[in-house]
Amino acid sequence: MNYRAGSALRYLALLALLFACTPAIADTETTADELPHAPAQSRVQSAVDNLTILQQSIELKQNALRDLQKKLKKTVDATGKQEIEQQITRIRSDISNLQVAFENIALGGIDIAGFEEQPDEQVDWRAELEQISKPLLSTLKQITAKPRQMDSLQREIGRYEDQLKEIDRAIQSIKSIQSFSSQGLPKVTVEPLGQLLSNWQQRRVDVQRALEVAQFKLSSLSSETTSWRSGVVEAISEFFQGRGLTLMLALVISLIVWFATQGLRWLYWRWASKRSQDAGVSRAPLVLYGFRIAAAVMIMMSVLMVFYSRGDILLLTLAVIAIAGIALSLRQTLPRYAAEVKLLLGIGPVRERERLMLDGIPYRVDSLGVYSVLRNPALEGVLRLPLHVLNDYASRPAAKDSWFPSKPGDFVLLPNGSLGKVLRQTIELVEIVFKESIIQIRTSEFIGQSVINLSREDFGIACTFGIDYQHQAICLDIVPDRFREAILTRFEQANMKEDIKDLVVEFKTAGASSLDYQIYLILKGSVAKSFFKAQRMVQQACVEVCNREGWIIPFTQITIHSDDTDTEAFNAVSDQPAAASPEATD
């Protein structure tokens, strides 16, 4: 059998392998469930036909192989023997492939590699990393091919120009030496110098030619025939037909998965609300995070499947690198996420609807989420904090604790003795009207001060008033009654008698120069703005009683001892009365 007959047989075998292996394997791998319209009998008949074709091809190949072996024994020429040996090698490879295809079809397309002993292979992570990054590097190499080629040509042109300069110097040196031949240059050196000059001149011609070729290549790359507009249009067209279409499909699949998860979440909330009024409220953050994590994983897997099915190795490599980077970052942030999950599950240090102290201000934890919402019912404004910030705090049940010592419209007594009206209070500042002026105090500082709220409930006024010792006989019965009647009368004249909840006038102590009485008055919080006025009215009522009854209000007696005399003393009368003087204005 000649070479053409062998080639025909080889072509026939390859056709049989092409039409027998892939369709037959696909048919045998396809189950009845996947192709219900293809009867089992027709699939078996197709397999039998393919096996017959393969066996015929194997027999033809074996006959051709025997003929070539006989021809090899008769051939004496070494070149002819080498060609026949190459043909024998190819035919044996074809026979092996046909036999593998025959066995694969007969066995139903199962993978027999698992039945063979596989040696333990050591994984070389450098080689694996190089294999993974090869598509990315290949793409970058392709993108930068033209700039790199132009840069290489420019450097090559520069090198040639430098060589020409050195060659010109060398030629000039040789010519300068030859110019001395008329002055007695030895004849022995004349011929070698001439040959050396000829060599360097030829070298200059070669370098000049290489320089011109490099300049021509650079000029060709710089002025391509294709215009930049057509190049841009072609690049855009190729992008949208190839990688752009892949990215678009990935985006569409991602949106579909995202909307599907959002729909499932909506159905869950609807089911939970119908099942119970408060169903799922305590688990809302956890369910929300669960849906988000599931959506992210599904979107990521969908994108990878699109890249894989489209066969875009570059995008698949970039996606794998991005996922690996995310996984490495999660290793650092996983403890924080675990603490946040505890908060969402309600087993962390902070829980919803509980009281939390932050910068000295009490807050109620309204919700826990990506940004937790804290609110003080008595203050304007809402505080939003990242969830991980709350890991450093602890909450407790609110019970009946007060959220703030005042509310807008209340009158408060500041530590410096000033009386002001609360105009507005937020989570940052408290505005107080004091003597027709507005002052601002930081909310945390306002809580830290010993502020007395006169409007919240009842408030009391304590005063001390003294009379002279000559009224000692009536100091325990008549005087307290008269003081009490005068105070009630004074408040009745000011339309404030109904605001008095209690009034106590008692003898307090026998002082150094007076008999002192303790007057304690309890008023309703509605008249808190008259705090200083009520003090003045008490003093006025007591002075009025003393004037009417003729009781003497004593002065403070001060005794001064002189160093010049043994027992000389005198009394000095001060200009201040014994009773405490309240503030002049409200």
C-alpha cells in the first residue's frame, strides 16, 4: 500500500473518530430523562453503528500498519526508512485513539480514569498561581504589544545611532594614522590598516542599514493605515460582541437574582405579619442580614457561572482574584462580624427597647441594624451609630427611670442660683431663657450639674426670720400664728393662696441677738416662675406683722476687743438686718 492509500485510510479513521466519538459519547451520556423524545432502542442502534464504523477503521489501520512494516524491511535507503517509521508512529497513535473511542462508547461514556492508580502529586503553588494568572498576563501583554514594540524600536534606534558615532570615531582614527604614511609610516602597517578601515566602513554600512530598517518599522507603527475612528469603532464592536456581552449577561443575571431575593424577603415579611402581629420583629435584623448574605453568594456564583459558560478566562481569573481578596479581608473582620451577629440575635451586650448610657446621656435602643437608631424620648434628634460601635457598651431594661430632668417649658434652678426657663432641648444642647437672654448648655453637662426642676412637681421655699428677745414671752404661740396668717394673706392678695400646699412656721433657735423662726413653704410646680417672688412675699409678710404689732427686729451685735486697754469694748451696729435677703428680681 502506497503513501496515498495510507493517508486516505488515516483520513477515514479521523472522520470516523470525529463522527463516532463526540456524538456517540454525548448520546450515551444522555439519559432518558434528559431526552425523553429519543427512544432507548434508537440510542442503542446508533451506538452499534458507531462501534461498527470504529472497528472497521481499526482494521483498516492495522492492515496499513502491517503493509508499512513489510515495506520497512525491504527498504534500504535511510531517508525512506525514516519516513516509513514516522508513518508507522502516526498510524499506531490513530489506532490507539480509535480503540479508546470504541471502549468509551461500549461502556456508555463512563470515566475509567478513576479505576487507574493515580500517583500522589505535590501541588506547586507557584506553578498553580502562574497558571491562573497566565490569562491576565497574556491579555495585558496583548494590550501593551504595540507600545512595547515602539519602545523597543526607539531604544534600538538610539543604540544604532550611538554605534554610528563610535564607528565614525574609529574610522577617523584610522584615517588620521594613514595620513602619516608620507612621513615615514612603515610599509608593514599600511596593508593591515587598509583592511581594518575597510572592515569598519563595511560595519558602518551594516549599522546604517539596520538603523534605516528600525526607523522604517517605527514609522510604519506610528502611521498605520487604519484611522483612529475606525479603530475605536472596531474595538468597541469587538468589546460588545465579546467581553462586553459577557459583562452584560453577568449584570442581568445579578439583577435577576437580586430581585428574586428581594421578592422572597417580601413574601417572608408578609407571611410573618399574617401569622402574628409581632412575628419576626425580634429576628428582623438577622433575617435581613441572612437575605443579604444569601443574595451576595448567589450573585457571586451566578457571575462565575456566566464567565465560565462564556469561556472568558480573563474575567473568570479576575473574579477569582477578587473573591480571594474578599476572603482574606474577611479573616481580619470576621471577629467583628461575629460580635455584630450576636447583637442582631439579641444575645449581645446591647438589646432593643433597652436603656443605654452614651456620653452621659440615656438613650433608648430603637433598632439594631447596619446603622443602629438611638433615641431619647425627652430630647429632639436621633442618633445613628454603626453596629460595631455598640460592642463597647451595655444596655439594661428601662423600667420607670426618668429620661431627662426637664422638658421644654420647665423652670429650673441652676447650681449658681439662677432661675431659667427651658426653651428647647436636643441630644446636643439645652437652650435656657435667663433674664430675657438665651444661654446654651451642652446636654451632657446639663445632666451632670445639680439642676433643680421646680416645675416637675412641688417645690419648697425655706426662710429664716428673727425678732428681739424682749418678745420672748409670746415667741412660742402668738408669733408663729401671726406670721402664718400674714403669709397666707399676702399670698391671697397675689392670687397664689391656692398654690400653697403646705406652710410651716416654727421656732427654730435662740440666736446670739434674736429669736429665729424657720418658715417653710411648699408650692405647686405651676408657679415655679415665682420662686424668688415667693421668698420676697414671705419676708414682706413677716416685716408687715412686726410693724403692725410693734415687734422689734434686732440688729447683729458685734463686740470688738482693743489691744491697748484691758477690758474696753463697744457695740457697732451694722446696716444689714438679721433676715436673709432674697434676690432682687426673678
